[in-house]
Amino acid sequence: MSRRLSWACAAIAACASAATFAACDSGSDGGDAPSGSGGTFSKTTLNKRLAEDYRGTFKALPSGGPKAVPQKTVAIIPLTQLSSTMSDFTREAAAAAQAIGWKSFVIDGKLTTQGFNNAIRQATSQHPDAILLSAINCPPVQQSLLEAKKAGIKIYSVYGDDCETPVWDGSQPVDLPGAARMRADWLASKVGPDGKVAELYLTDDQVAVRFQKLTERALEQVCPACEVARIEWVLSDLGEPLKGKVQTGLLRNPDAKGFVVPFDAAVTFGAGAAIQGSGLKLQIMGGECSGPNLALMRAGAQQHACTGYPFSVFGWSAIDGLNRIFSGEKAVDAGLGVQLVDLEHNMPKKDEPFFGPLTDFREHYKRNWGVD
């Protein structure tokens, strides 16, 4: 589905929301090019925004907090262990649990609603003190979570949406608006002032849908004459079906200059190979900066940028959040932001996950817990 992104309403929203987006540039200088939809594409404004994006939105990790509560067991349930991002998270969450003196075990969510519910019920049957979810939304698993809570189990979520009637006992906020802005700014810098972006648009995950819409709105604001062509897919397409959908989408949009995915696994499980096989020279924005995708960026193949979320750090912040809950306190925002990454900016060392500026996070949390 191809559509021309509207400008008028977005311009008003952009100017009214200086806390979220850079100030609107109503003037014109040598770097501005007029768009056909009434807005202005400003290289000057865009460059200022990119400088902010490369700095990122990270804050300091929380200082202090309760000492380690002893003798707890945590069940860790990721969306899927096939994702290197999720495996980084589960590995570090297990390491954090060990550091604080707890037991943990991992059950793979296996990428399906049935898999999520089976994993939660299997975990509940083993009577842990807490279930830690990663990238799993509440509504499809509400009943199994309520069964766990009835059994006295605490529920903590990273990168997921709660139910309308809240179920989570705690959660880790994720800076989706910041990442959306960074994705839009980088794409605009590569395809603007009137280029087309092919968007691999996931339709069956509510967080991804919200993230994609935020990205589209941010692109409207920074590049009003840019066009988005959606290539729709569902999670079960990962692999050959996704490759086929991308091939078809690119055949329908041979004039695309950019390409964007909701998360990195979409590149490694189908989209990257399809793009490479198409022969199109696309500027490709990935997802959260997983290890395999950072390697692709270093090689200059299949991906060129990403918006880094430190999922390894999320593993430790989640255990810290649970420790606060067990101590009778509320979980706190761990200050884990997002940062724009490309070959020239913020690339971690080879074979090292993306941590952002938080390289000492393990020792930081150990000191907070009194176990260093």
C-alpha cells in the first residue's frame, strides 16, 4: 500500500510539541528545498536533530535502592530465543539473577500466542516468585497471567503493553517516540526531500504498530514530501514467506530509496536477503542494534543504521525492578534510552552488544544490591 503522507496537521503538531521534536523551521536558507505539500524540508533543522539523535536519550542509572532480597526464583520468558536480542536479554537477566543471589530458568515463548500462554502456564506450575516477560504484550496472555497472579507470582514486563485493566506489577519503559524520531531523521537525511521509503509494516503486534505509526508521523514532520510504501506482514512470516513479501513489495516500488523494518530480526530472517537480491541501492534502517545486524552494518550489506536499545542492560534493570517490588517499593524508570547508530556513530566494539553509554551497568547494580 503506497500513500503520500499528509503535512498540514503534522506541521501544527510538530510546532506545538517542542519537547518531542525539534522546533519547526519556517524560514528558508541555502539548505532548504520546498516540498510539494506545503511544508519545508530543512537540512539545517535536520542536521540539528541528527546531532541530538546521536547523543541519544539515556539518563543515569538509578542510584541506591533496597539491598538484595534473598531466596527468590524468576521465570524468564522472551518472545523467542531465536532472536539474538532476546537471547542477549535472557542471558543477562539470568546473570543478574545469579548476581543478586536468586535462581532463574528460561522458557521460550516461541513467537506465538499459544507459545506465550504455554510458557506462562509452564512457569506457573513451577511456582516461581516472579515471571519476567520480554516483548510479550498482555492482552493475548491475560488469562494465563491472572492465573499466575492468583498463585502469588509477581509479573514484570520489558518492551510490552499492559492490559486495559493493568496486570503488570512492574515494567521497564522503552523510548519508542525517541526511536521513531531517530529513524525518521536518518531516513530523511538519506532520501529527502521527496524520496520514497519502503516500510516493512508488521500488523499483528500492538507495540510494533504503535512504533511504526510514530515513525510515519515523525517522517511527515521532518520530510513532508517523502512518501511511504507499506509492505504488510505478520510475525509468522519470518523466514521465506517474509522474503517473498519483500520481493513483491520492492517490485511494486522500484523507485524506493529507503527501507525500514520494525526490528532487526526482520532483516536477518528474510528482508535482508530479499533487498540484496533486488539489486536496489536502498538506505536501510533496522531496529534495536542486535549483534548480527551490527555485523551487517560493518560489512555495508543489508543494513546501514539502527536505533540502539540496550537489551542486555534491560536484563539487569528488570531484576532490579523485581528486587524493589519484593522490598515493598515501586519499580523505577532505569533511564534506559535509545541512541542512533550507524557506521560513523556509536558503533560498539566488534562482537560486543549495544550497551549505549552504560558499559559499567553490571557493577552498578551489584553495588546497589550490596553484592559486589
